[in-house]
Amino acid sequence: MNDYKNSFPLLQRELDGQPITYLDSASTTPKPKVVIDAVTRYYTEMGANVHRGVHPLGEASTAAYERARYSVAALIGALPSEIVFTRNATESFNLVAQGLALSLDDEVVFPASEHHSNYMPWRQVAKPVLVDIDDETVPRYSQLKERITKRTKLVTLAHVSNVNGVIAPVEEWVETAHAAGVPVMIDASQSVSHLPIDVKKIGCDFLAFSSHKLFGPSGVGILYVRRERFDSLKLYNVGGGMVAYNSEDRFEAREAPFRYEAGTPNIEGAIGLGAAIEMVRSIGMDKIAAHSRALGEMLVRELKPLSGARVLGASVAPERRVALCTLSLPVPSMTQANIARLLADSHAILVSGGFHCAHVLHHRAQLDGTLRASAHLFNDEADIERLASALRDLV
Ligand SMILES: Cc1ncc(COP(=O)(O)O)c(C=O)c1O
């Protein structure tokens, strides 16, 4: 058994007497004890609001919350003042979509494979212009140049697809978009816990992810904004906590990032995220990335030979994939979601089944749902063998 498994209380539980095999980290990661303890410590030792209290508990809460912002910044090579706490990645996209003050004939370019969270917010405020995907659902990255027009106001894409697990050439996209004067937003939801990320190296203008896919609590999201870009972002949410001055005829917002954090934030969640980040940094993102690549390669190797299986992105080299493998498996009178349920009920193997918030990808690939197995640092080869063996029996 992988040593890291012991750090996650959830992974110790059983379903109907069988130990669980958790292969659903792309949906959300289990939380290690250090994160659970950090959340508990906030409630038992601090428990006060942030940026408001003048007493010692308020000071302790504020210090712990701001320390978490430092941890996030250190993880992705940003400045703490470039990190906005939101509710989730979805809210980070909405904040930028609303903040850029787009009009419905402005264009936002992104691949047809994007998650709904990096699709719907643009659809509400502008015209989506899609980069096509190939038969394996991988974006035709070279199309970007021809999709950019005078009306393009933003280019956005997932660093790693939540459906095919392929790592996108984000630096090349930033270069192409910037050459045309267009800013770029990166969806790091599926990459931030698998790969080292340096926003300055990528050169992106905005980047979003959720704490809960990085071993942290749910209800916390991150929006990185390159410092100069704050000027182009209108206020999204207003209220307490973001005001520097308010009178009946004039109001002044606090400086960024606080001006985008109206209302009491998810303090315990941010502190828990800080603990999660300290954990992954102490393991080392390079080590995690190598493990992810190896498990990704094994997933494809084991699942591709299943009779009738269509594995998405299977022909992409292992160094361009993470530990995520999505396939459709023909089993008479069963949907892909039925198969996922059967794996859980009969084998305590937990995977995703359905459309993974990517309907357009599935329509374009003519897939009526898919089965997704996603592994992480606590998984090992035995977990993948268990999954492959259960699916072999089924087909
Ligand atoms: C690639 C990608 N983007 C965005 C999201 C949205 O994350 P959240 O629901 O935490 O806002 C997800 C979550 O599944 C995702 O996989």
C-alpha cells in the first residue's frame, strides 16, 4: 500500500465490508488529516472574523488567513497581493467574466472541450468561439491563431482537461494570444495538484482553481490576477470587508485583492487550503508529477485493451498526461454511469460516470457519457489493477 494513504482518514473506510479504492480525485480529492486538523484548530483556537477583529483572536484568524494566501502565492509563483480568495473555480471565472465588462458581440476563444465552469460564464456575457477537438477530444491547439479576431477579448483554456487528462501547451497559447494583444485565463483546476505551476513562466493574466481538488476544504476558490490586470477588472461583489471609505455621496474600495473579497470569507477553508499546500510542497510537486504521469500511463495501458473500449487521448504521450483516464465501454443495456455505480456497489471502486460537466465535448465526440478514473498521490498500481480487473470481468 502507498504510504500516503494512511494520511487520509476517508481512505480508511469501507463500503459493505470492502476497503474503498478511491479513483475519483478529479471530482474532488479526499482531505488529509493535516487539513482536517487545521480546520479544527481554527474553530478551537481562533474562531474570529478576519480583517475586522481588534482582539487577539481576530488577529490570530487574520494572520492564519493571510498566511494561507502566502502559501497559495508560493505554490504558483505569484505575489500574495495577486491572489483573490473566491468560493470555487467557477466563481473565479464568473468574477473575471463580469469584471471585464464584455458585450455580447465581444469574442472569447476556448476549446470545445472546456468544463462548463469555463464555458457558461463567457456564454452569459460574450460570444464563445470554439477551438475544435479531434476524435480523441484533444483540442486542435494550432487552430488558436485563426480563431483570434479583432473582437477577441480573452483566450481561455484548461491546463489539464478534466475529461481526457491531457496537458495543454499553455505557454504557446499565451504567446500566440499576447502577440495579438489578447489576455489569457488558465483553468488550473485539474493541474494544480498534479504539476508544478509558475504563473510568471506561463505568462497568463488570470488563473483559477478550487481548493477541494487540491486536498483542501470545499467552498474556497483561487483567482490569480497578474498585478497590472487588476485595473481592467470591475468590482464583482460588493459589501462589507471591501470598503476603504463610504459616505452618502462617495465610496472608495480597498486595494486589490481585498476589494474582490466582499463579505466574510470561508476562513477555515482558506486555512485548510494553506495546510494542504504545505503538505504537497513538502512532498514536492516534481515527485507528485512523476507519480501522476506513471499512474496515467498505467491507466491507459490497462484500460485500452478492454474489449470495445474507446480511451480518450490514448495516443497522447504519457509525459503530456496526468493520472486521469476516461473511456467509453460498451456493456449491453448499461450506461457509463451504471458501470460506475456497479464498480462502487460490487467492488467499492469509486470512479465518475456521465458527462463530467463537458456536454459539448461529448456531443462533438458522439459519446453518450463516459467513465472516468482519476488517481492521485495516495493511489498505487494495485488500485489500477483492481479497476482493470473489475472492468475485464464486466466486459
Ligand atoms: C477543469 C475544471 N474546471 C473547473 C471546474 C469547476 O470547479 P468547481 O466546481 O470547484 O468550481 C472543474 C471541476 O470539476 C474542473 O474539472
